[in-house]
Amino acid sequence: MISSRQRNKQTRKMIGWTLRYAVLGVVLIFFAFPVFWIVSTSLKTPEEYTHSPPIYIPAQPHFDNYSRALGKGGEGGKALRDSLVIGISATLLTLLLGVPAAYSMARYDTGGRNFSFWILSQRMMPPVAAVLPIFILYRNVKLLDTHLGLILLYTVFALPLCIWMMRSYLQEVSVEMEESARMEGASQWQVWRYITLPLVAPGLSATMIFVFIFAWTEFLFSLVLTRSSVLTLPVLVSRFFGTQSYEWGVASAVAVIATLPVVILSLFVQRHFVRGMTLGAVKS
């Protein structure tokens, strides 16, 4: 026989789990609905996405918007290629420069504690305050409307975040482990390659995704510093909204295409990313 106390305990437990899943369901709907709406709109006809009241699910989904997004004067395919080149290059260059700098600060306290806060403070500068001086500088050094110009600029703006995050992850690695490896005859490169790097792989994955998302979604600099030779996906999306009409279907199709690389990258490094987000990324 189940006592009254046990029955009440089970009831409270069931109510707690029900409320927990109800809250999670509401949160999931809240965050998933914009994604659903963009995907749904990308499959609608102009009559459907301008209909009032709104049509949530298209009667006959079609992919004409994707054909127009990727085939409009070749701009869609070009924007996807340019964004991939710029995003991947800026991410790799940022990690190549930021990780050694973070290792130096974590192991040898380069610059002291205040230096790390100074690096982080560079991310606090609003980009709109720097866009005009950078435009004049790029015009003088012939970097306007070039892949290299955006790659270098995104690297400069992403470096503080990369250094700050990786410094915290590297501080979690035991110094004694590295010293033991050196005593066994391992070189500095071998210590980094076989001990430190595997241990900070989760943090490296998390940092890589944040840097890539910044370079992939940046709009202001790519709008001001490019003309016709270089075109990124955020700038392409803005071109579907004019003074006379709004091509919501094509813009949604471009948005879906722009989201896929981030989703694919996140799935590839999901195991490391989830663990990396729980490590010391906010440790000072």
C-alpha cells in the first residue's frame, strides 16, 4: 500500500515535471517560430505571404524563391561564395593569431591582468564609430570592394573575443601536465599538439563558431566597404527590399541559405561546442 505521504510526493513530482516540460515547450515555440516562419515564407507564393490573415503553411510549397535567390543575375551564388571565402578565412586567421596570444597570456601572464581587460574593451567600441575612418583608410590603400579588406577587418574585430575566450579555456589546463611532458623530453610544439590542444578542443570549437557567426552575419562594414566585386549574403538580403515592393519570399530563401552553413558547422562540432560553453569562458 502506498501511504498518503508517498502519494502526495509522487503527485508533486509529477506536477513539477509537467510544469517544467510546459515551460520548455513554450520557450521552444517562442524561439523556433521565427525559424519556422522564415522557412515557410520561403516556400510561399507572393499571394500567400502577403495574405491577411497570414497563411502559416503554404498550400503548395514550391522552390521558385530559391531559384530566384541563387539565380538573380548570379548574385545569390556569388554572395554565397564570397561569404564563405570571407567567413572561413577570417575565422582561420583569427584563430591563428588569437590562440597563440591567448596561450601567452594564460601561461606567462603577458601584459598582466589589466592587459586582458584592455583587449576585451576593444569589442565595446561601436562599429558605426569606426566605419567612416576605415572607409577613408581602405580607399587610400586600395582595399575597398576586396575580399582581403573584409577578412582583415573581421579578424581585427573578432580577435579580442577570441583571445579573451581562449585565455579562459587555456587557464583550465593544468600547467603541471605540460611541465611533466617537457620533463619527459617533449618539445613545446609536442606539448601543445598532443596535450594542450586536445584539452581545449571544446573551447576552440565554441570560439570558432562565435567568430564565424560574427564574420558570416556582419552587415554594416560589408555594406559600406563593398561595391560590385564583393557581395555578402546580409547585403544581398537587403537588396530585396525596395521603396515600391518587398520580396519577402526571395529574402526568406536567402536567409535560409545563409543559416545552413552555421547549422552544419554547429552539428559537426556539437559535442565539443556544448562542453566548451560550460567551461571557463567567463573567467577573468
